[in-house]
Amino acid sequence: MNFTDIQIERYSRHIILKDVGVEGQIKLLEGKVLVVGAGGLGSPAALYLAAAGVGTIGIIDNDVVDITNLQRQIIHTTPDINRPKVISAKEKIEKINPDVKVKTYHELLTTDNINDIFSEYDFILDGTDNFPTKFLINDACVLSGKSFSHGGIIKFDGQTMTYTPGNTCYRCVFNSPPPKGLVPSCSQAGVLGSVAGILGTIQATEALKYLTGIGELLTNRFLIFNALSMSFRSVHFNRNENCPVCGINPTITELKLEEMPVCDL
């Protein structure tokens, strides 16, 4: 790949990084990342992926922008209210970096379309806010050998991990969605807007590291933080031999959408 003078200027801070350089930037421009959910986590993640020069960014979300989203979903603005989130996000990404090809999917991620969509990408970034879709993403990635970043936020807390084939998956830690009434959603319990920004940028960083092959990914461990105390800790997990999807004798061999737990809060 031959860089234009404008590209050399645009990506100069990457190019002078010893661990990235020209080869790393080429890998980013050739990379393909799917962002599932153009919300609190997907917004900052997509912006940083675009700025970094990830060549193809896919965005899937079936929702439209609501005024309550604007407190944390920074890729959207007030004039975007009632517009599809994927269109709003696409417009911002293209303004940031014309090098990036944006593919939009204004639809739900389901067992019917997930494999076809995932097959086009190198890395999946989970920015969803419900457990059934998180488990569906995990299972699809495990069964197809895809790598992904999990992220979750609520109130002042966030957690994230990265899965790559052969390492601990989401089900190794959480076997199934929580029972009804146990875990509220952000719309029920609230979330500090900047917490989404912290976690989304961490997930974007994991995607960039994966594409360039630098550093240590968050495999076999959860990074957990609390914004009130501004404390971070890593919790290490071993791969679960009894995991229903990646264990020795898996019971999940085809995709199924889990029942959505409803909190009584």
C-alpha cells in the first residue's frame, strides 16, 4: 500500500509509534471491525476506530436516536433525534475520516443473520445493552472462531474482556443470563454518561491492538472499574472445561437467542 501525502500526515502519530509504524497502519486500513450497537459503548468506539483509520467499520443497530441517548451516546447530536442510529453514526464517521468504508445494518442481530454479517469482519465489538444479544454474540464468535470485545456498564461501573479462539469465553464466566429481577438495565438504574466513554474507548483500543498484533489483549481476564473511586482491577479466569459452548463436551452447538430477563426495578 502506498500512502498519500495526506494519509502520512493524518496517521503520522501512529507511524512514528515504534510498535505501530507503517506496517501497523496498513493493517488498520485493511482491517474490518463490526460495532454491534451504536449506543453508549459503540459511539466512542466507532469514533476512535474511524479516527485510527480502520478501513471498514460495520454498524448494526435497529434503533433510532432518542433524546435520552444524548447524555452518553456522543456520536449522535440533537438534530439526529428520531433518525436511525446507524445513519447518524455513518455520517459522523465519514466526516472524521474519508478513508473509512462504513457498512450499516438497520436491523436486529438475530440467529438468522448473525453468521452472514460476522463473516465479513475480523473483529466484533459488543456494545449491546441486553444479555440475550451478548450471549448470542459470544456463542456465534466461539462457534465461528471470531474474536470479540465484550463490554457492559451500569451506574458508575464497567467491565470488559476480550475473547480470542482457545481462550476464556463469556459463558465460561457467566453460564447463562441472570434470572428475572436480578440485574436492572441502564434505563432502569441509570449510568454516568462518561462511564460509557471510558469503556467504549477501552474496547476500541482492544480492537486496534488485535488488528495490529501489538500488546496484550484482555484475554482470560475481566477489567473492572468503578468511576466513583476511579479504581481498576483485573480478575483472571481460566477457561471452563464445562463451558456449554467452548468446553470439552459442549451442549451448545447451534445458535439460539436466550430469553430476555426482565428486572422488576
